[in-house]
Amino acid sequence: MEKPYVVGIDIGGTNSVFGIVDARGTILCSDSVKTQAYDKVEDYVDAVCAKLLPLIESEGGAEKIKGIGVGAPNGNYYSGTIEFAPNLPWKGVIHLAELFEQRIGIPTALTNDANAAAIGEMTYGAARGMKDFIMITLGTGVGSGIVINGQMVYGHDGFAGELGHTIIRRENGRMCGCGRKGCLETYCSATGVARTAREFLIARSDESLLRNIPAEEISSKDVFDAAEKGDKLAQEIFEFTGHLLGEALADFVAFSSPEAIVLFGGLAKSGDYIMKPVEKALNDNVLNIFKGKAKLLVSELKDSDAAVLGASALGWEVKDLK
């Protein structure tokens, strides 16, 4: 009999959220632990299992679980490892999938968080039934998952699809956490929007509600709230951000001719402020043979559920343990 449930574990820099999910994408139960509270990865795995194992028992035990999927920063699908993740407390190469398999006895697969989001969107969300699409996650950074012919693109080493680190500004580009300058994520992430706000406020003298907030404390949510109140400067910040993102998406379309580009994350929920300039710049810059072909969609997964759902979708694909 087909096992009816999977487990999804999303490892964030601050919190790790996990839950049990059925085939329809319903999260039956969930819990979380603080990622940063555990300096040793073994202690972290113990802490997750202490909360996860009772959830598994409450849904009928391990024999009802097809697999465990883990989404993590710098996650390598091929090896089940997290490799040199700057925002996690464990350094170097961590064999996390193996640790969970040994501890729980359920086959476990791991990938990076943006790929997990793409798999979740394909399994439960806006990309259901699609074989070719690109997922762009607009959070603290810009992540991406590329699906071609129904398959996730991992490349030869497991790390393909770092579209957030394509360079969009060669001249005077912003410094990126990756050590290079001008990466897409320095402009089109939530952090990038806040940086743009600070730059605009320094360079210009027009009035803005954003001037009431200490510059270093401005967030992308503050920019959205100001735009909603009719603040012209805030609206121009979104215009600038959306234009750069749309130009970059036009290049990504040329790469894989996707049926759709799905945007996920808080910024994608900024409505027309971001979507209109993105769509215009995409249409203005895309190669003629691709014009009007790639749909621009916003994720259908609820923010609060998306991380667990994305990771859990990987659980349906895992092979049984030998």
C-alpha cells in the first residue's frame, strides 16, 4: 500500500519548522525549534527528533511515512549535505540527510531552500502540471529553482540555479554577501529594497514618509506601507526594483524558455507596485521569439506553510532505504 504521508523540514537561519503533510498538501501537524540554539549538529538533530517523533506517532507511526524532505541553505541534493552555509551554526560539510535517516529510519532527501520551494510549487501550487518553469524566491536574498522537462536542474555538483548571483550591475555594483559586486540579490531582495530606500533618501530631497524612520531601520515592509499611503518616493523604489528584476527575468527566459516564472516571498506580495514594472521590463527586454510566452505568476502557497510544503514535496521522491 502506498504510504500516505511525508515529512517536511525547513531549516532557516533563525528557526527550523517541520510537519507531516498528506498528498493534497495539507499540513496535518507541525512544530519548530530554534536553529541557532544548537552549536553541534547532533544536538540539533536530537532536538528536532524530540518534537518530530511524537508527531509521527500521532499520525500512525513511521510505517505511514513515505519519506522525509529537507530544505536548507547550501543544501546539496546529490550528497544530502549542507555545505559551508554562512548563516547556520555548523561549519563545513554537514551530512544532514544521513543523520536524520540514522536517527528516524525513514529515507531522507535534502536540497536547497529555493529548490524545495520550486518542488513544492510544482507539487501543490501555481506550477501544478507544468514541466518547465522558474521559481524566484524574493526574501533576505534572491533564490531560484529551475525546472526543465519536469526535472529539477541541479547541475553536475548539485548547486545549479543561483540566479540571485547573476551580476546585473558591472559598474559600481553593490557589495554582495557572496564576495562579488552587483549581484541581482543586492537589488531585488527585501534587503535590496531597503538599501535602495536608503540610497534614494540620501540622493534626493523630496518629502517621504520614510524620512520619519531611522535610515538603518528601514525595511521593505516600511517601503510597501509608505507606497500604500501614496508616497511617491516609495513607489519609485518599487519601480526601480521591479525594472531591474524584469530585465533579469528576460535573460532567464532566454536560458530555458519557461512556461511560467513564479515569484515567491514577501516582495512578490507587493502587488502592482512590483509586478507592473517587472512585467513591463520583462516584455520590453525579452527576445522577440519569447515575447508573451512566459506567464508571470505569484506563488499560491501560503507563506507560513510554503517552507514545510516545499521540503515535504521532496519526500515523495525519495527511494526506500536499502
